[in-house]
Amino acid sequence: MTSDGYLYTFSWSLPGLSWMGFALLLVGTTKMLSFFVFPSIRNVPFILSIPFVVIAVGWGAFWWTEQYISANGLSQGTAESFLMILAIGSAVTCLAAVATIRALTAPRGYAVFNGLLVDDVNRGAGLMLVIAAMLMLAGAAAFIGAFYLLTGIVPAFAENPLLAKYFGGEYSARAAPYMPLFRGGMVLYQVGVLVGILLLPSRVNVGRLMLFLLLALLGCAAVLALLSLRRGVAAQPILEGLLILLVIRGRLGWVIVGVAAYVLVFTFGSAVNQILFYMLGLRTEVGLDAIIKGLSDIYDLWWFMDAYDKAGPEPTMGMTVFGGLVPYDFRWNPANYTKWIIGADLNTGSGGFRLPMSVWGYDAFRYPGLVLWSAIDGFTIVVQAFLFRLVAEKGGSRYVLAINIITYKAVFLICNNLLQWKIDDLLVIILFLMLRLAPATTRLLGRRQTKSIVPQTG
């Protein structure tokens, strides 16, 4: 149907607000649940979601919905089924979030989560963290650089940057033998950059040589990662680390400036693909719509659901939960599964679609899966925000903050992967958990050393 037909059949009195747009906005509403756990400008999980909610979902709910229906049409059955999934999913997510908030704010729940954090970290553990961060940054630079040299593929300088970004099509055969180098390097990069930024001293005259070496490794690894054009993986740990330092250490005025800067950086990043098209001569101009065109989540959502309704596949029985642990061409890998549903080649230059958890749950077990996935989604959103609130309130020295953020990130990634495990995220979680053991390791070594020097009496 055209946008003048079914799109506005159930419109409210507000101009341009259809039931479809309203339901899609519910997806963004669930992302704002973290604000109710920690209603503060210093809530980093909420800050990181602001551009997604405002641009990808808020703007996209109207712009992309009309674009898709105008270009492709949409059956009434597909639209109604999709709206039912989103409406039920959003309601269950909110109810689960309320129940989780009540549980975590109770004395027992608060004590359990507060027990995950530390109040003091000795210099030995701090030094261990600094050395580990520098080794990971050096490893990341070495692995990613070696990949570029061995394959001759640097996505930022490739003839087809967007295809090279995912090493698909003509770049697939050259990249495949060396992909473990690239993926391993990016895993080390994500952990090393975040921890390295958190460990930067507040005074330049403290450990000057170590500081310069850490900054050099940070810069080298960041440049190599950014050349991959993988905006999320390359830029996210840098922005997150800087935001965490700012919201916990900075004054309110600077925090507001930092949040505004983050939104601007995100906005520019979403327009990068359209800018590349312009530079390659594939576009004659770059307008304001370049921002939304770089975040086609709502269009992809309609595309997937339209194709899903037409294909009518059997329930996956949860195969996509662990499919991401098998890289490359495994059918149940979520990225490959979304491509398979829409009939795209697996070597297409795309990392698959970002879908709401309610859709993945429906795909797994129909309505029982929809309810279960949505409930777990509400639980994890609250857990992430609640733990970060405790970290922000505790503050502490740079070593204390680093250890507590490492704890938070490990829990955050575990929550994010409960319903969709990915091999790269699993490796990142393992690295964070290993770093979290630094205080306990130094205490254990200290006890052994003390025992070895205590004189034995007969």
C-alpha cells in the first residue's frame, strides 16, 4: 500500500503520527528506562543511547517508515503483526524493568551489587593494569597493522570503502585467511583503549614516561582501528572512556558540553557513509538527510519484518542465541540470519540488521519467546544502569575507578549477550574479567612474599 493508505489509517489527531510511528517509538522508549534508574546528566548508559533514540528511532520512526512504504508497499497483515510484537514487547520490557528496580533497590539487592565494586586498589594492581593496557594496545596495533599489510586492504583507502569495511565481495577471498588477526586486534583494542583512557593520570607530571608511552600506543591503535571504518567498534571505547572520566570527574558545565559534543560526533559519524559516497562521486550533494540515512534501523526493521512475513520461516528455537559464537558463514549467526531472511548474499557489505529483542524472541518461540526475551531485556537494562550508578557514586582514585568500570563493562556485556552471544564479545568479557582479578592477584602475591621472608623459629 502507499503511504497515503494504510500508513495513516490509524492516525491520531497529531499530524503525521500513525500507529506505526507510535509503535516504533516504543522501541526507543525502552532505551530510556535507564534514566529512571539513575535520573542524572551523569548517567553514561543513558547518554550513550540519546543519539540512537533521537535519530535512529525518533526521527527514523517517521522518515524511514514513510520511505519504506512509499517505495515497497506493505501488507496490512505484516504491519498489524509487527505492531503487535512491538507493543507487547515494550509493555513486558517496562513491567520487567519496574520489577527489577524494586528488587535492586531493596537492601539485599543493593548489597549484592555494591559488593561487586572495590573501595581501594594498591599501586601494584594499578601498575599491573597500566602494563596490561599497554600490552593490549601494542597487540592491537600489531595485529591490525599486520592484517592490513598481509591483505593489502585498508578500508578507508579502498576503491570501494563500504564493501571493504565488511571485507565482502571482491575483498572476501583476500581477507579470509587473515581475519583472525583483524578480529583479535579489534578485541584487544576495545579493552585496551577503554582501560588506557581511564588510567590516564590527572596530573601530567605523574609518571611522565609511562604517560607518553600510553598516549602513543593509544593514538597508534586508534588510528589503525579507525581506518577500518567500523565506526561503532573503533570510536565507541574512546568516546565511552572520555565520557566516563568527564561525568565522574568534571563539573556540571563541562559535563553538559561533553554530552553535546558526543551527540555531535555521533551525528557526524552517522553521515560518514553519505560523505564517502559524495567523495567517490556517487552522490552530487550531501544534505541534512545524510544523518538519518546512516542510521537505517527502522527501514531495516520494516524490510526484515516484510520479508519474514512473506517467507514464513519456522521458529529458530533459540539457535540465534548462540549462533554468533560461530563466525563467518554459519546460518544461525544473527548477522547471517537477517541476510538470509531478506534474501541477500552473505558476502554483501553489511553486518546484518539491529533488531529489537522482542523480534528475536518472537522469531525463536513466537509469543512465549516474545514475552521471555522482552522481560530479560527489561531486566538487563536496569542492571546495567543500576551498577553504573553505584560506580559513579563511589568515585575514587583512577585505579579504583578503572577496576569498577571494568566490573561494570563485564556485567554490561554479559547482559547484552544473554540472548545473543557473539564470539568477539565473549573474548572481550574474558579480558575484562582477567583484568578484574588484578587486585586479588597482587594481594595473593603479597601474602606469598610475606610468608617467604618471615623467619622460621624452631
